[in-house]
Amino acid sequence: MPFDIQSVRQDTPGCHSILHFNNAGASLMPQPVLDATIGYLQLEAQIGGYEVAEQMRDQLEHTYDAIATLIGCSREEVAIIENATRAWDMAFYSIPFSPGDRILTSMAEYASNYIAFLQVAQKTGTVVEVIPNDQYGQISIEQLRQAIDERVKLIAITHIPTGGGLVNPAAEVGKAAREANIPYLLDACQSVGQMPIDVEKIGCDMLSATGRKYLRAPRGTGFLYVRQSLLEQLDPPFLDLRAAEWVARDRYIVRPDARRFENWETNYAGKIGLGVAVDYALQQGLDTTWRRIKNLAYTLRTRLSPLPGVIVHDRGVIQCGIVTFSVEGQDPAEIKRQLAEHAINVSVTERSSTRLDLEARGLTTLVRASVHYFNTEEEIEHFCTTLETIIL
């Protein structure tokens, strides 16, 4: 069945006023997500926050089912958390590290995650070790396997880094982790909603994701997956009456499901919007949209490469919808500013976000243009034509 580009663009109000190539930052919400989120807030204003939450209980609970369908797990393994970073933190800081434990990660690791590694290393004596890239710029599975021993407490990688088109071989990492019985935490912030994700096929034990990027949900939404068999081994870094029950003066019981990582107060309107966004993604078909995103990104890279002074910097055997480039002698921030004057959205990726990767490649800042399935070949042509006028 052919992809209905006309329908999804009609569903996307932003398409009528902006050329949006900043989907890896925050995508454009489709109308059903916007309607559901605003409708919830309007009802909240009319009848009260507690009251609407009770009235919309089934719709709120549906979000767990939708996420479980999206990533191939049970609803008991899903926690809805306000953003991907906090979701990742809740999983990571639940792991009891000891002196001499080893954390294995990749060159493409995101700054927030690596800072957490360093903090735990300083506090506990845990050792952080970075697995080198292979010849294609992705984590080397061979060297990962060689690095594994009985002291490895965690393997944690970023599936798709913030600063490029690379897709790390997450399933191959999962196979190595499972064979060695080592917990595996996957940062899927850029991959959920962009490509099909199945936690069983990937083999990860924990996965964090955001709503605002390729899922096209409201900002301030995200979720955490934790495999049921690992739940009892993790001690959440903080608890409240949502995560645990106070059963006696001196005793509490932690929830048996993944909601032990949630807290009582949450963004209910965002939660509704997240559920609708997941439904919308499933309706479009992740296989179909992933194929379209890859094709659009390939077209963009192909069109950018011949432009004067432009260098495309994406690596990996499989490349996603994130396209990064530089222009010789020109500041990426200034390019972004001038594109914005033409109603074109891009972002700038900084070395501080993926320091290991960009330092190794001798790069400091790049322009990041990230496409989604609602973008078109005509928009790519307009983007490159406009860019050419700016850089000449």
C-alpha cells in the first residue's frame, strides 16, 4: 500500500507554514495529537484536574498498551516518565554498582549519559570503558565481545546518536549482552518512532525514549521499558507513593511492575497526547515510514554533497533520517540563523553533546537537518537551493 503523503501533510498544521528539518530536535505534532492534548486541558479547566484524570482513566491507561505494542513488550514493563533523560536516569541509577565494576559504552554516547557514568564512577569506583568503532563508524561488535568479562556490570549504548545519521547495531550488541548475561541499557531517544523497534529482537533489558522527536508527541513526554526479569534487581533512586506503598510505620513495598520508576504527579495531557501519537505512528506503519525516512535522507545527502564547500559527515552501515554537514569556512549557527529567515528549521549539533565521537573526527559543530516521513522531495530541493544561495 503506497504511503499517503497528502493525508499526513493535511494532518500536520506546521507543514503549511514551515519547512521542518528539525525532527531530531522536536517534530511537528499531527492534528489528532494536538486535538487530544488540547481537549484534555480544556476538560481539565472545566471540571478539575483530579476529576478529568478519573474520567479519562481508560484513555490514560491505553497509553501503556500502545507503547507495549510499539516496542513489543508487556504493559507491566512500561513506565511513562516526563522525558527520555529522566527515564534513562531512573534505570541507570537503579543499578547497584561496586568498586571495580565495568560499564561498557560506545563512542557515540550522549553527553547526559556519559556524565552519569562519570558521576557513578567517581562515587563508587566503577570503571567506564569505551568500545572503539569499527571501520564504518559504529560500535565494534568484535571488540565489545573481547572486552566482556565477569566484571562487566552494564552495557549501555545510544542507538542513534544526536549528531549524525549512524544507526548502531543494537541487536548485535544485545546478542553479546544476552550470551554473557549482562544487563543492557539502550538509549532509543532518536530511534523510537523513526524505525521499527522490538525489544525482544534487540535483546535490551532497558530502553529509554522520548515523545517529542520521531513519535511526534508533545514535549515533556517519554517512557522507560524494563524487562520483567530484571525489575526486582533494580532499586529506583527515589520512591514516592506512586512507586511504592507505605504499609506500616517502618515498612514500604515497591511496586512489582515498571511503574516503580514513575512518580505520582505527571503531565496527564501529555500522557494522553503520547498515547495518540503512538497510535498514529502504528497506523502509518513503522516499516513503511522507516523506509520513507531513509530514502528522504539519502536524497538529501546526495543533493547536499555536490554543493560548494559542503561536507556530509554521516557514518554507519545503516543511516537514518538525521543528516549532518558542514560548510567550509562558515559557522553552522549562522547557517541555521539564515535558513530560519527563509522559514526553514534545522539545528546545530555541538561537540559537547557527543564529545568522544566529534573529538575523534576533529569536528566541533555541524548543521543537523533531520527529515521525517511528512517531508517531501520538493522540500529537499527547496532546502538545498536555499542553502546554496546562503553559502555562495
